[in-house]
Amino acid sequence: MSDNDSDTPLSESQVAEENELPVIHLCSLVEELSYGNSALKTETEMFEKYYNKLESRDQRPLRISEIKMSGIELAQLRGRHRSKSRSGLERVTCLSVDQKYELVRKELEDMKEKIRHVRANAERDLQHHEAIIEEAEIRWTEVQREVQEFERDILKTISKKKGSILATQKVMKYIEDMNHRRDHMKDKLRLKNISLKVQRKKMLLQLRQKEEVGEALHDVDFQQLKIENAQFLETIEARNQELIQLKLASGTTLQVLNAFKTRLHRAMEMSINLEKEILLRNELLEKIERETLQVEEKETRCALQIFLQLPPHLSSSPR
């Protein structure tokens, strides 16, 4: 009993010492365990990915290492009930260093291939966006130039001839000419796009016919066709982008023209109101002049009557 009593406080003191570990040591231990867990998680994900790839290949023959692994797994299944040999089986089922190296190498190659694809797609998208920005800047410069020409050729004429029919007709003719030019350009690009698509279909049909007949194309011819096909596709894409930009520019121009038409309409309404006000002021001025003449005539008559009613000696002027 005394021995048991002496052992109990010792164990309690050991537990107390273990519980009283410094916080820094605990933090470092947690960080180390977290790092180990993240490494194990990454390794597990890599193994699962490789296993899924192997599982998806149904028609692929088994490798010797896989046959060995399946035999080991079978041995593991047979010996599950043997608790003493379980640890030994787990050691055997672990991958060897060469197998791990092979997995890591394949994973690294796949990752490099993905990086190359992502980089190529990013460069292509960057070039596409740069081309769009450059095209937008060119279209914006053209729109600004057209706005300046409109202000120089139309607005100055309208400001000189407010409310005239010729100014309105000139504006409408300018709008119709611009829309006609835009429509002509769109039709031209659309026809060119259609012709390029027809040429591409013809080339694809010829290529399909040659493949069906069994004519062996040389590598140079095939590469040339691929290059021409890529060029036609790029041309079609460029024309489509140009058509889209023309539509956007046409919409922007129409918005600007609508804004100018609104301003012109307001200016014409203001001019009509001013003309009406001028007419009213002129009528009021004429009325005031008539009233002034009437008052002057009345004053003259009154003065004449007063002069006639005066005595003769007062009416005669002294000499």
C-alpha cells in the first residue's frame, strides 16, 4: 500500500509537469504538426490523382509493380485478423522511393504542361485584349474627328442660320450620308466574311475528300493547309471583331448624333420662342408709339383750344 501511495503523487507530479509546458513550445509543436499535416495532405492528393488516372485507363495492361501491389493488398486482406503482423503489412504496402519519385516526376510534368497551357492562353487573351483596346482607341479617335467635323461643318452653319429649313436639311443629309457609309461598310465586311467562310468550307471539303479517297498528304502540304486554315480563321476573327467595332462605333455615332439633334431641336425651339417674343415686343412698341402720337395730338388740340379761348390782348404776342 505504501508503494502505491508513493507512486501516485509521482505520477501526478509528472502529469502536472507535462501540463505546464511553455506556450512557445506548444506553439512550435502545433506549427510543426500543421506543416506535417499539410505535407501529408498534398502527398495524399497527389496519390489520389495518380490513382484516378490509373483507374480511368481500363484497357491499359497492368504493370509488374501494380501486380505486386495487388498481391500485397491481397496478403493484407488475408492477414487483417492477425494483429501481430498488421504493422509489418503496413510497412510492405507503403510505396517505395522509386515509385514515389515516379509519381512526383509525372505530377511535375503535368503541372509544367498545365502552366504552359495557362501561359499560352494568357498570352493569347492578352494579345486579344490589346488588339481590342487598340481598335477601340482608333475608333474613338475617328468618332472624335467626326464630332469635330460635325461641329465645324454643321453647328457653325446652324448657329448662323437659326431656324432655317436649309440648316435642318443639311443636318439630316449629313446623318443619312453617315448611316449610308456605315451600312455600306457593314455590307462589304459581311460579304467578305461570307466569302472567307465559303473558301474555308471548300478547303475543308477538299481535305475531307482527299482523306476519304486515301491520298496521302505530305507533311509539308498538311502543315501548309494548317497554316492557311489558321490564317483564314484569324482573318475571319479579325473581320468579325472589326464588324463588332463598327457596330459599336455606329451606335456611338448615332448616340452623338441624337444628342446633337436634341440640342438642335432645343436651339430651334429657343429661336422660335425668341422670334415670337420679338414680334410681341415690336407689337407692344408700335402700340406705345400709337398711344404716344394720340397723346401728343390730344395735347396739341388742348393747347390750341386754350389758345383760342384767351382774350385778344393776351393772345397777341408782344413786339
